[in-house]
Amino acid sequence: MKSKITSLSKNEDFKAILGGKKISNKYLTIFFKKLSDKDYKKLNISFVTKKKIGNAVKRNKIRRRLRNIMNDATKRMRLNLKYCYLLIAKITVLNEPYENIKQTLLNDFEKIK
């Protein structure tokens, strides 16, 4: 099932999700929470890369990789659209192979169900 991916825009939404549940692995931390004003037909997900990771080129590369993984995940598996997700990348995601990151992220989303 292909669903439209939208990102969070309000500061209150980010703060609310940070107060929710989380799953961590060596590549990133996933925060997720149900929000009351969410559209259940869209996947609300945001990608955060800290400035400590590197310059804009490196941070954008990480965000592109994560967005590509999530596009593929929406095609392959059923994600819980009731949740809003916030993915915070760690520095290890920069130099790791794409397939390792993808497999780890998909395993974590299987746990969220």
C-alpha cells in the first residue's frame, strides 16, 4: 500500500512526539506517538540530522537515504498510520552500507506494530 508521506511542521507536534515512545538502534532513534489532529490516510514522518554530524551535504545525504528507505517501506509493508514518527539520525548512519541501515530500520518498524 502506497501512502503519501508528509512531514511534521508544527513545533508543538515535535515536542509532543518527543514525549512519546522511542526505539533506538546504532543508526538512529525513532520516536512515535498518536496525535489527535492527524490525517490517518497519510504517513506523518520527519527526519532530523543534527549539525554535529557534519556539513549540509552530509546531513542531506542522510535525509535522502532515510526518505528513500521509508518510501520503499511504505510499498513493502503496512506501517501503522495512526502514529506520527520522528527519526533522529546518529553519526554512524553516514558511513554504513545502505542495506544494513534499511534492514535495521525495517526491523524496528516491525516492532512498532
